[in-house]
Amino acid sequence: MNKYLANIFKILFVVLFVAIVVATFVIALPKYRHARGLMDQKERIMKAIDEKRATIAEIKTKQHRFNTDREFVETLARQNRRVFPGELVFVFDD
């Protein structure tokens, strides 16, 4: 009778252990997937932030050139068909 009782306890222990492992896996898997999704979202957001910072740096450079470089301002004005007072401009469109 002791052998049977010992075997039953062994089987129950194995079943309980497997049930705990499966329950832990079932509970942890969705949380892992959610955490992985959040990490991916963070990477996308950080990439977008880096792109925006690069854009801001480029705009600040142009702004600085606009404030300090007269030739740059004149080039932009000419591209937008602006002229100095009294100037005569001939525009040839293709």
C-alpha cells in the first residue's frame, strides 16, 4: 500500500509541476508579447524623434544662414522671382 501511495504522490507531484509550468507559460506569454510590442513602438518613436531632431537642426542651420549670409538670401529671393527696386528681370520659361 505504501508503494501505491508513493507512486500516487509522485504522479500528483509531476502533474502539479507540469500544471504550474503551463500556467506560468500561459500567463507570461501575453505579457511578453505586450512588452515586445511596447519595445518595438519605443524604437519607432525614438527613430521618429531622431528624424525630427535632424530636421530641426537643418532648419536652424538655414535660419542662421538666412540671418547672416546675404548671398543665400539673395539666391532664395531670385529663386522666388523677387527683384531689387528698379531692376529689370527677364524670365524665360521652358
